[in-house]
Amino acid sequence: MRATLNPEIMTAAIEGFEGQKRRIDEQISELRAMLNGRQPTAAAAPRTTKRSTMSAAGRKRIAEAQRKRWAAAKGASQPSTPQPPKRRRRLGAEGRAAIVAALKKRWAGKRAGSGKPEAVTAKKAAPKKTRVRKAA
């Protein structure tokens, strides 16, 4: 036997249950305070106010303003003339031949039984810069 439920009855039931919930929450907070040895405090009231919503026109104005800011930021940071892509360096036939010759020489030294392979003549690196420490 189910009674017919209309919106007024359901609203009254919801309010009644929320009141019971508040009372139970207060009793729980009092018990917890007693456990911790403190005075009971009032439970925080739940939010009953409806949050304000933004209209579609307001969201549109904000979106347009943000797009305008992004366009200004991107326009300022871009270079005026696009830079051409850098070409990759390719190894020429002479360079490849020099590397092969150096490797053959090095492996020949290893096979001959010497512990240290022969040094390959290469460009000398620039000397490292050292910093001068001040005496304290």
C-alpha cells in the first residue's frame, strides 16, 4: 500500500530528514569532543544557499577576452621573419675515409699485441679555461 507522493510531501520529508541528520551530526561531534577531552563545539552548518551561476553571455565575454590576451601574447613573442630550418651536417667521402683509416690503424695496433693503440692525429682541443680562486 503505497501512498501517492506529491512534491509537497517529498519536500517536507527531505527537510525532516535533513533536520535529523543535523541533530545526529551534532551528537557525533559532541561525543568526539568528549573522547578528545575538549568542550563540545557546534557543528558546521551545511551550505543551503544555491551557488550563483554565470550566464552564457558572461562566459562568452570572458572567453573572448582570454582569446584576445593569448593573441597579444603570441603575437609579441613570434619573430618577425621566420628562420629557415637548419641543415643537417653530412659526412663527406673524405671524412669517412679518414675515420676508416684511423680505425684500421687502431685495430692493427691492438692485433699486434701492444697494450696501447697508436694515437690518431686529430685536431687539438682548445685548452680548458680554469677559474682563478681568490685567497680568503
